[in-house]
Amino acid sequence: MKENNRRMGLSRRLLEVWLAFKLAVRSLTYNSFTSTSSVIDVAMEPVIWIVEHITKYMGPIMVVLVVMLTSFVTVVMYVVVLPAASDRSLAETMFHLTFGHWLLVNITFHYYKGCTTSPGHPPQIVSDTGAGSICKKCIAPKPLRTHHCSVCKTCILKMDHHCPWLNNCVGHFNHRYFMLFCIYMWMGTVYVSISVWPQFREEFFDARKTFESLFGGSVFAQAMEVYNQAKAAEANHTGKVPPPVVKYSLTASESIYHKAVVVQFFICLGVVFALGTLTVWHALLVSKGETSIEQHINNSERKRLKEVNIIYRNPYDFGFKQNWRILLGIDAPHRTFLRHVILPSSHLPEGDGIHWVNQITPGYVGKNVP
């Protein structure tokens, strides 16, 4: 009995010490602004810092990688697809020359402009109609739809995201270049994958070529030697005429041709799925008149206002067609889809990225949710 009382007393004492410790910690660290979200943000700071610095220093490497891969695919198309097309028909050759070069020009143009065009930064002085708030990091006016990029260390007008593949932020003045680059690059990889498929099928599904390409000529030669010896032994045992010696080896040019075709097809096929998913997602955002950052904000607002029976509406959503016309910059007079989208164009987007026309104000309609 005394032993049980002693244990219970010890437990109570430990509990009192623990509660006193928690009270001391909370009294020393209490802040009326503290919440679970703020604690998580502070805990994630080291991870965010690492990601930001990796993104910053990996940007130039990724740009070089895009240029190298695009150049490799282009060279292989000249060496593999065009000669094969010229052997088949003149019409097929002309198709590859016109359609392929149209895609190449658009890809190169929009990628260069996306990398080199400034996304837009807010001025130090903004009129009352354009001022949204004050950036806590820049200590400067922060117009509507403007967000601070932690990688570029500055505010970006209508910021969508920081793209490491462009080594640049995607904002008001280069959003169109980024979107068209994604579309044309996806079309280009689909076109290359289909065009190179006959050569890929011939090269990849040839067991001898693939085996030698993977394991090397010496290994394949040893395998052929074992095969020939086995066939000769079988012929001697049965008394038949020995079969001819099987010799097969790729020349240096054949080996390079084989690897180039196989590597190109798998690279393009991978980009078709990866870039296709990214392009579809951004196309959906454009169709709804919002950026990737605004999507998170709008979803939070919808959830918050739904709890008080209010339907939230995106104030910058003007409908599917008009949203795309605004992004592509063809809503202004004398601008056409053929001249300013199908063909490379350096025209500026509508507006200055500071003043925005809202469809509805303040952004939602007070209405009971059914």
C-alpha cells in the first residue's frame, strides 16, 4: 500500500513539474499573433531557404540544358528524319521543312523572350487606384496581383511563379512568352516523337543492335563466339554441314546513329508527358483568369466565405475566350491571332500590370449558398 502511494506521489510530482515547465515556456514565448500556421512557417524556413538557393543557382544550368537538348533533337531531325522523308516523297519533305521549322522558330523565339524579358516590377510611387498594399520585404508599394519573389528578391507584377527553366520569374510582361513556349515545345516533342518513330522501331527492336549498344561490342562478340562454337559442336555431333559463322558488329557511325535515335525518342516522349501535364495545368489557370499564386488565394477565399454563405468569384475572370485574348494580347485593335500568335511577335500585353479592371468588386457576390 505504501509502495503504491509512493508511486502515485511521484507521478503527481512529475506531472506538476511538467505542467510548470509548459507554463514557463508558454509565458516566455506567448504572442497574441502566434498560431499553428506561424509555427509551421518558422519551422519550414530552413527548407524554403535551401529550395530558394538551389533554384537560384540551378537556373543557368537548366537554361543551358534546355538549349543543349533542343539542339540535339534538332540535329538528329536533320540527320535522321529529313533524309528518310526525302527518300519517300517530295510532299513529306516539304511538310517537315515547313512545319518543323515553323515550330523551331516559335520555340526558339518564345524561349529567348521568356528568359530575357523582365516580368515587370512595381515603381516606387503608385497612384491610389493602383496601390494594393505595402510589401513587407521591399518596404514599397505592392499593386494588385503583385507578389514578392523570394528568389529574385523583388516584387513581380502579376506574378505567376519563378521558373528555373527560364531562370526568370513569370509575370505580367513575359507570361505570354512562357505560355506559348510551353505550347509550342509540347507540339514540337509530339511532332518529333511521331516523325522519328519508324527509325526508332527499326533500331530499338533490333535485338543485336540494342544488345551491342547497351553492353558494348566486345561483350557481343564474345556472345557470338559462344553461339558459333555451340552451333559447330552440334553440327559435328550430328554429322551435318557446319553452319556459316555468324558475325555482327556495328560500325562507329551505326552505333552513333542507333544511340541518337533511341535517346531522342525517349527524351521527347518523356517531355510530351511531363511538359504536357504542366501546360494543361497552366492552360486551365489562364482559362479561369488566375495565376498559380492566385489559385491558392482564391481557393482559400472560397473556403472561408462559403462558411458564411457567400459565393466567391474571381474578379479577373472574364470568361474562357476573353481570358485567353487578354493573355495573348490580341484584345486590342489591329491585332490578329495569325499575326501575333501563330507567328512570332514581340507585342506588349494590355495594361501596365499595376492598374486592373475588375469584373466585380470587391471580388464576391453576397448570396446564400444553396
